[in-house]
Amino acid sequence: MPPSLWTLLVAGMLTSGHGSVVPSGGIITQPQTAPSAGGHAPLSCFTDRSTADQRTFSDEEKAMFNYLYDWPEKPTSTCKKMVTFGGLASGVGCLEDGDKYACLDEPLQLATTDNCLVYSVGINYDWSFDEAMERFGCEVHSFDPTIDYPEGPREGHPSITFHHIGIGRNNHTNVYGWQINTLDEIMKMLGHEGRTIHYLKMDVEGSEFGMMAQQLVDAKGDFVLDKVEQIGFEIHYRLDPRLQISYYRTAERSIRAMKELGFNMVRWEYNKVVWERYMFPGVERPVSLLYEILLVKNGPDSWDRAARGKKEVVRGDSKVNEVHT
């Protein structure tokens, strides 16, 4: 990227869709945690799918829910040069959706490298982020197994290549006939071993935690997550937490490992379109199921690689790591 790029951004010569400045005096501000949205009262996290005996939780489980909902709402780092890429009007009150925050601070290389690589997973026919990253000078690989779109270079956009693939915890074809691959397998398929992914964007309806778990928990595939500099994605939490307890435990272990790997939360906001807030066990405020967040790998890497391939067994209020077989 040219040395004058940030000057152009601040001057407003690049606007929404190309990359727009977050006007907050250099350091971004965070949204206030609201008790509800649009004046609506918070809802219960339980539905008629769960029974009364599935609605009680141990102190350890309540602490887990509190940790998981604190994680997106309590940033652990800041970014001085924050921009957004992409976004389209949603049709719901003309709110813009699909935009992603990115950090241009050094030593992150997104704004300085001549070999910028972006993975955009989950398109749903919204190419605004991908095209903005292309204009920014990046090589963009777009992934979505759910849409009817031809594989290969996007017409009129030589730096964007579409792949009819999703991302997940293992390599398989699912019940819908969609091809799902792990992050390391995708990098191998594209010949990107050893390259840095300067930005990984995901909107994958809960598979974000599967991707993390394959990289940080499972003993399968190659570890490549340390090749990723920043991740902009939407978190998908779930109702009826007892029925989804395995999902939440996977999320907690993956998130703790992400923090140890050096990924800091630098930006969050509620999903702009979905207004509902819910009360969860152990969480003393209404929270959302959907958060847009930005993780940046700018912290020390203290993650123990030997922990990969071990499973966590909960015994009472204690947790024990055992070899995963």
C-alpha cells in the first residue's frame, strides 16, 4: 500500500465501501451495553424445546456463560487507525449491514504489505466487503457453499476468486451437499501454505467456533491460525443453553485459547438488524445472541501448543485436561 494511504483515509478520499474512517479521535469508542433494544423488554433464553429440569445450572456453568458474554463486550486492546470495509443497506430501517471493521495499525501488515491476502467466508450475494478489499489492493478469496454462483474469478473483479466451499471443524460434505473444509485444508488447496492471511472475515452461522476448535482444540490437521493477523466476524450464540451446552463449552475453550494465542478484542457491536436481548443464567444483564467483533493478533503468544489434542473434562467445579483419543 502507498505510504499516503492513511492520509487519504483521514481526508475522506476513501469512503464507505472502499474503507471508511471511524471518527473517534484516533481511538475507537465502544457502544454502551443496553438493557434492551428499541424499548423492548429482554426475553428468556429458554424456549419450549427445553423442560424445567433443563433450566438449572451449576455455578461453574453460570460462570462460563458470564465469561462468554463478557468476552465480546469488554475489549482488551485498542486500534488507532480503524476503518470499515463494505456494507449494504439491510432494508430494515435502512440500516447498513455486512460492513467489517479493520485495524491499520503497525506492525499489522494490512496497510503496508504488497502481498495482501484476504479470506471472506460467508457471502450470501453481498460482495461489498470483498470488492472493497479488492480496491484496497488485496487478493481476495470468497467462500460460500450455499449460493448459486460459478467457481473461479469474479467477472469484472480480477483479484476476487469465488470458491463453493464452507469452513468448519472437519472436512466433509454435509447433508445439504455443501463442501466444508478446515482452515488449514483450504490454505493447502489454494497453495497458501506459509502465507499470512492479513484479514479473515467470517459470517458462518456458528461454524466460527468449529473453525477455532479444529485449530486450537482438536489434534487433527495443521495449525495455521498463527498465520492470521485479524479476524472480523459475527458471533452466533444460541438459545436453550442446556441443550447447547457442548456448543458453549467448545466456544469457551476456543476463546480462552485465542486470547492466549495473542488475539485481542478491539471492537464490538450488536448486530444492527436483530434487536432482541436475552437473559442467560449467570449473566446479570440482557445480552444479544449476535455480535459483530474484530480480533487482532497484537498480544503476546503464550498458548501452549501441547494443549492441542486434549479434551477438557468437567468434574464438579474443576476442569481437567485429558488426552483426546
